[in-house]
Amino acid sequence: MKDSYDSPDDRNLLDQTRQGVIGQPLDRPEGRLKVAGQAPYAAEYDRPDCAEGVLVGATITKGRVKAINRDAVLGMPGVLAVFSAPEMLRRAAQGGAGEAPMQDVRQVEFPLQPIALVVAETFEQATHAAKALVVEYDDQSSKAVLVPSPGRAEPAKDPTENGDLEGALKDAAHVVDVTYTTPGHASAAMEPHAAIAEWDGDSLTLHGSLQMVKYNVDELADSVGIPSDRVRIVSAYVGGGFGSKLGISHEAVAATIASRQLGRPVRVVMTRQQVFQAVMRRSETVQRIRLGADSDGRLTALGHEAFVSNLPEESFSEPVLQATQFLYGGENRRLTLNISRINRLTAGSVRAPGEAVGMPALESAMDELAVALHLDPVELRKRNVPDQVPGEGTPYSSRKLVEALDAGARAFGWDRRRPLPCQQREGEWWIGMGMASAARVNILAKAEARVTLRGDGTVLVETDQTDIGTGSYAILGQIAAEMLGQPIERTSVHLGDSLFPQGAGSGGSWAASSTGSAVFRACEAIRAELARGLNCAPDDLQLRDGMAWVEGTEPRPVTDLMDGDIARIGRIEPGELMEKVKQATYGAFFCEVAVNAFTGETRVRRMTGAFGFGRVLNAKTARSQCLGGMVWGIGMALTEELQFDHRDGHLTNHDLAEYHVPVHRDIPEMEVLLIEERDAAASPLQAKGVGELGICGAAGAVANAIYNACGVRLRDFPMTPDKLLADLPDPFAGPT
Amino acid sequence: MAQSPAARIAVNGVTYEFDGDVRRSLLDFLRRDLGLTGTKKGCDHGQCGACTVMVNGRRINSCLSLAVMHDGDEVTTIEGLGAADNLSALQKAFVSHDGFQCGYCTPGQICSAAAMMEEIREGWPSFASEDVAGRVHLDDEEIRERMSGNLCRCGAYANILTAIKEVMESGAKP
């Protein structure tokens, strides 16, 4: 079998198999360890004689470290060493880099960039010494660029130009021309970045909190100048990543260098503030959106021009237009993405890069178009579902947008919405409803996994794939149990160790369908072996509860067909289908808000999401992914915003007290509908990804509900009370 | 340096001597000195609740408290509530309702919920209570309000609420 996935696997094998565990809402197998506090995260491995390292950040915005006054801190109790080696990172690696990111840690490019590591016997000693460390700089902060400037932006990628946008807008019956802005966002995973490095001769073991182990091995090896086969990374439990742990970061290389020098294990855990200041941000965006529609509401013109920022020479640019490219029609279009260079921490992947911010802006603009047309917003979207990707002619694979819109509207009670704003008041609260579509590109990534059917009938799955809360432990076991006809209790899954075959890694919503397909193919190879034992074609093989048979014959124990363990490695790579067919996941959000007529405070009262992402591999963990995405959407709509000081460029809200992620009280009753779907073009599992879909447009539904409640159309996320206050209607006037 | 003060701290029923650095937080004492890493460090500033433990039955952020302050105290951590092969009712409910994803905030959520249930039983009011002097009317908003010191970035809040309610309504020991 070719590794690359070039033609759809229409057998739908997982619908023919008999075990009945695929898709079931099973508990996470590692859940018992997590709720008991027994799942070890990176910093929690007990290594004898482990020293503690604390990073030191630059106090200038731009320049170079001239001197570090080591002697003063080396005399402090317990202090072992101060490192500021050239190999140490000044920037974290982007996802999938596979090579060292920017090193030369003494070159300062943004405020509080790590420049040194202080190592001591204890965390308290290292922290004290790190604060006491005196550093001299060649300060070039006056040359730093502190505020992103669209005027100085350069094209980030080739623009899309189809037809005549300006001409079509001139001829359109209805036009919307609006500019939306979104601020920077932080991943803010609950577990701060952490690493324990330990050398054995010239071999390195790193316990890290990382999302994509195979790339991280190469990044770390390249950073410290050793071959990749000398590096082992263990990342079995990851306390959230959301993009911030895709590539290696400051702590991993610093711990590695310190450990090599000191000849003992070294643990480095970044402080919460350092994670905010130094690792990765989502770029702020400015998005001009122009929509032109005929009198029936069909788009004829679509302009989406976006501005983002990043450090000089970073290749990543927040792909704001990713879903605009394929979601709706509008043959005359211009889509441009421009980037300006700025002295802020690296901009990179934060959950659902692109659609997380592009979709809310597009969906808010669509809401404005619906208002202009006096057309129901759901109906407007349904009228603009294109037959093929505009300007490309590419066909779509399975697409459940319309089904999600209808199912979501029905479940939510959208028919009770009043089309005009300021129609419903409860006490001092304006009540309104809003909706938005969800869309996210789907990606199949290269992956390998080993499956072993042991002589006793138990099943073992091994891959360096990580589980960052996404459910990899659960779904990979379910795929193997289903394919090999064994009870789930007899299946175990070992992840996050670079000694195992290389999975896809956790990112871009591709882990489940990619590494899952590798598990599927490994199981197919094992099934072929079992079929030989039964003298039947592999697809005629029936397996359940450890028994094997072909239709019409007596079941036999699988173990009777085996001569010891059967271990196979399954592989998959993206193939022609990724190019020939437009693959994406779709959905719809519906939301009810209350806006305080006096204070402008917005409370989300309930939210419904309906999502189609191919076969559901575990209905419980998939639902949780969707819920989590919607929580992010509420945060993005109402509270989340990185704020930078325009005088020196430092991040002012660098922790969880000041950067406001949603808390329990911010999250209302939520409903998730999983739309039945099979997408054979996406993977042999007929599954797509779901890790990010729940955020892609969610904030737009909140914004549109705010407009429906109180008639204020904000175009600047997050929609905080101060922005709403000025335009709120007379609170004493009541509903119009 | 002054003589190190000592504290005797009972953790999950076992008494330990603390004679270390006065700067050591209760959190780092648990994680580093005792190897009880179920209590998590998410921010070290009392902002996220991942380090929540119970001291003499009351929930606190263990990162905001120094070990040396706890002479004579009884500390209960997640390990004291139940082990993977012997889960408590709350721990079981978190698993069955998927009240977590990455699992890092989870021990703090569970310890916090266990202590919260006792606070409600004793009639403590919250910001969400209609009548701070009267009986607490237990509804979803009360639980959400009282659990808002425990952040979950994966966004498992709706499932956490379901898990806590199930245990509260069953009357089981958390």
C-alpha cells in the first residue's frame, strides 16, 4: 500500500467492523490518573540530584547584552552557574520547524526576552539569584518598532485576485464595507512550559511539555549541535498547548545546555509571566471586509484585506483569510494578507491560527449584510454556499454547513429571535440572539504508529503522538480495538515518547485523523495476517471480542490464528486528495446574550454549536473539544486581549490576573450537536479534525447577538463595557 | 542566616517535618519535598487555582502560602481524596462527565469543589446568593460563582459543573 493518501478509501471499513467501540462516548483511559493527580507532567519526574534553573529576561526592548555580572550571584547560597550561551534560544520555534529557531540569546529583540539562565540547588535560590542578576546592555531600544503599522506592511503571501472587485461593488444592490480589529491573544495553557534535561554520556533525555515530538527532537538536536538520534524526548502528558508548545522553546534548550555543563539533571520551568512575555502570541489583526450582494443576497463581490505583524524574518503570518478562501461565493474577489515587522514576542500558532480571528470578522460582516438586506442571517449563509471553490474550481469533499446551520437553528430555537435590535428587555438587560458559521481547513499530516496484537490477545498502540487534552489516548485505542475486534479494556495506548514511531503531533486539528489513520493501517496489516490464518480476504474477516470468523463459519479465538505477537507499523502521508479536493470542517454557532443597559456588561446566556467533521471517533471527547472551542470564542468576544505598552513595547497584562480567560461564571449552558458525516476524501477513517473548529467563528456569534440585543455594532474585539457604553440606547427608554 | 524555623505539617494523615528554606511555598513543599505532584503549579501567583488544597478543611491556593506557616495544620491534597485505583465520588464524576481535557487544572478543580460543597453545607453565601443572610439556594450560578477561582483553559466548565452537581445531588462524600 502506498503511504500517500491519493484516492478516497470508500470501503468505510469502520462501519463494517463488529466491535462497536468506534465513536462511542467512552471515558478517557488516562482520566483516572489525571483526576487522582498521578499523571506525570514534564516538571514532575523525580530525577536524583536535579538542579533548578530560572530564566532571566531582558530589561531593554532592543539591543545586545554586553556583560553579565556573574560573580555577584555566584556567591549567593546554592547558586551553581549562570548561562548565557550562544546556543540558547531568543525565539521559540514555530510549529513544524524541525530545526533550531533563532539562537544567540544575547541579541535582544523584544522586552523581557530570555537572555540567561541561573541554576541553583533549589528553586528559591535560583529565583532570588535571577532577580539579583545585573546585566549591562548596548541599548538600542530607541530603534525598536513598538506599534504595528499597516502602512509599512509587506505582502505575506500571494494575493487572490479574481474578476473586478471594485466594479462588482459598484454594481451591487447592497454593499458592506467595514473594518474589524482583533487584538493579540495568548494560548495560556494551564501548565507553564517546563523541561528536565539529563545527559547520559553524549545522549540527551528531555522530559518536556511539547506538542510535536518528532519535530521537537530535530529542533533540540540542531540547537545544541548533536545528531537527532542522540535525543530522546518524553512528553506523555501535556497540560494544554494550543499552539504554544508546537515548537521547542527557551526552557528546553537552556535546561539542556545547563545539564551538559553541570553533569546533572536540570529542571527549568518558565514562570507564568515568562510564558506570556516570551513564548508565542497570536498577532493582532486589522481586517477590511467588503461584501457586495445582489437583491437576493447572493454575493457578487468579496474583499478581505488583512494586516498582521511579527518579528523580522519570521515566516509565520496569521493566515486570516484561510476560510474566506472557500466558505462563501462571490466571484469577484480580492484577498490580501500583509505583515508588518515589530519588536514584540514571536507571533505564531494559537488555537486555530487564521480562522480563529478571520472567521469572527467575516461572520460579523455577513451579519451586517443580512441587516442591510433585511434577510435572516441563516438564510443569507445558505444562499451563498458555492458549488466549487470560487476562483479555483476545486470541488469540495463532504461539507455539512447547511445541515449544521439547520440543526443548530432548530435546537437553539432561532425562530424565536426578533430580527430587529432593542426588542427584548429583562430588567436592566437587553436580550439578543446571534449566529455565525464555523469553518476550518482540514489537514492530513504524515504519521506513523505501531500496533501490536500480543499473543494473549491484548493490543498495544505506540506512537510519539501527544495527547494535549485532545483525546488521543482515547481515540487511538478505540480505532485499534475496533479494527482488531478486541474489548477496549484489552487495549493500551502509549504516547509522547520519541522512541516510538513518529505520529503527526498535536496541531492544526490533524492528530486524530492522521495518527488515527496510521493506527488504522497498522491494524489492516495485522488483519491481513489474521485473514491468512483463516484463508479469507482481509475485508471478509469478522472480529469481535477476541473471536475471528468469516460469515457462515464458527468463530475461533484470534489467538489460535497467531504464532506469537503480531506487530505492524502503519503509515500515512498526505497525497493528491489534499490538492484535488477542498477539505474542511463546518458548523454553526447560535448564542443568546444579555447586555446591561446601564453598564454595557455582556453576559452570554446560552450557546449552541452544531459541527460536522467527518466520522466522530469518540463522541465524548469530540464534544469536549467543541465546548472548549466555544469557551475560547466567548473569551475572544468579551475579555481576551494582549495589551502592549506603546512607550517601551512591553506586555502589560502578562498573567492570568490581567489577561482574562473565561472563568466558570462566564460560561453558560452550552449545547453541542455532532452532525453525522463520513468524509472518505479526508482519511481512511472518514474522519476529519475537530480540535479547533469550535472557536472558528464563535466570537462572531457573540458579537452579532450583542448587536441584536442593544443595536450597538462594535467592530473591535473584545467587546468590553467601555466600548459599548458610549453607543448604548437610553436605558430608561425600554424596548422600541 | 537566622536559624531555620521548623513546622510539623500533617499531609493526608501523615505528619512531616519541615525544616527548609523559609521561602518555600506550601505548594513547592508538597511537590518537591514530598513528591506529591498532584497539586499543580499553574501561575504561582494565586490567579489560576491549579494549586488548590484543603488546609484544616478550607480550600486555599497553596502557592500563596509558605510551608513554614503551617505548623500544626492538616493538609489534604488530591492524593488524599482518592487514588487512580480507588477514586472518590468527585474524581469518578469528573472522569465520566469528561470534566477535564489536559488534566492540569483538574486536581485543583476537584479539591476546590470538595471544599466548596462543605461551604455550601455550612450555609456560606456567595456573590451569586440572592440573600446573603438567608439559606443558600443551590443553583448552577452558585456553583459557577464559587468555582470561578479555578481556571480551565481547555474550557471544560460545562462538564465540570455537571460532575459537581451529580455528586452534590447524590449526597456522596466528595
